[in-house]
Amino acid sequence: MRRMILGCLAVVALDAFAAGVPYAPTGADAVPAAILGKGTALLGKTVAYYAADPKTQGYLAVPEGSGKHGAVILIHEWDGLGLRVRQVADAFAAEGYVALAADLYSGRTGNNPEQNMALVKETLANPQTMIANLDAAVKFLRARKDVSGKIAAIGWCYGGGVALRFGLEGADHEATAMFYGQLLDDPEKLKHMHHELYGTFAGLDQNIRPDDVRHFVDALRGAGIKNDVHVYDDVKHGFWLYVDRDPDANLAPALDAWQRLKAYLARTLQ
């Protein structure tokens, strides 16, 4: 496995009370069970965090015990907030972060590419509402007594592009991590981001190609934004969230990307 290093370094619960997630961070040689297709029963709860749209159904996972924690907002892929992202939220809680998986589709999910694309187009056509939704997620988290006040936005595919846009246009937060997703190559637009950016991309991605990532990193450098952006050879789009689709190819780069992400969150949120 070779990698290309391109950058420098009021709350309403809608279900029964859920206990916190036990602290159980992954070791240096392990990725979350959720991305291996081995996620367990959910330990979080459904929450309404966006008062402007009561249909919005987020998922909250919190670490067990007392104390203040950094927080992460997880932004789903093009099909909406499904089980895999909820399980990953639990994995972040096990690492010691308060995790809110956002819902940008008003409680809906897609069941096929046509439905997914319709939801993507609907939300991207109304970016003000999309950003307002995530601004509400930040407000929701900062109002919690168990949150330190430091927050990261993390997204995959559609959610990766949304995370980047939120880092430029949304409420102030401390970190942006994107796995694939729509990119920018204009340094002037990127200057609106005021924190380090993390990015993971796939060398065999048919939509976000390595040259696109190079242009993105050049623009980040031109904007003076510190970044940790890597392209992993010989893996396809979606390799990290779904390691189980091709574990022989995906596991090693997914582990490296996970360890990079953990280090990134440690230096930006802690």
C-alpha cells in the first residue's frame, strides 16, 4: 500500500433514554468495527436538534461517564442518515467524543441511485437551509454540559463536500474532515476557512481524481490553510466507510486514514 501525501500537517429525545457509550478507543492496529460491517447494537438516541424542521432526525452518541469532551458532527453520504453512520457515531463516542450524526434530508433516506441523487440535488439547491441545519447542530452541541465547546465536522462523499462548504460558510468550529466529496480550487474562496483541514481520497475514484485533489491542495496552500490531505492508491470511492466491500484492498489504507484522523482530532479538539 502506497499513499501520496499532499498536504502538511431546546433538545428533544425521540426515543427511550440510552446509556452512554463505554470508553474503548481503538488501538494502533485497529479500525472501528462499524466500518468492517461488524457494528453492534446502537447505544445512542434519536434527537431533534433543528427547530426549523421538526422532521429532521439526528442521532446522538455520548461517552459514558462525566466530564467535558470534544464533539463531532457526522455528515452522511448521498443516501441519507442510515445505520452505518449511526454505528460510526457510536465508534466516535467510544473514542471519547460526543458525536451527533446530522440529518440533512428531513428524516428521509434514498433506496436507489435515482432517489439518492434527487435528495442530493434538492439539498444542494438550497444551501442556506443545509448550512442552517449544521449551524443548529453546532448550537445544540455547544449547549450541552458534556461538550468542551470544540467541534469538528466530518463527512463522506456528499457529506465530505458539505463539510468543506460548512467549514467555509457555517458557524465557527475547530476542524473539518472530509472523505472524498466535492472540492474547490480557488484560494480566495478557501481563505474563509480558519482551521486545519483533513482529507482522505481514493486513487481509483472515478469522480474525485488525484489531479483534482492536487489542485485542491495547491489552493489550500495558496490560502495559507494547514492541511493533512492524502490520496490512497489502489482503492475506490467509499473505501473507508465500507471496508467490508473489499477488505483485502481497503483495510490497510483505512487503518492509516483512521490513525491520521484520530491524531487530527486530538490536536484540533483536545
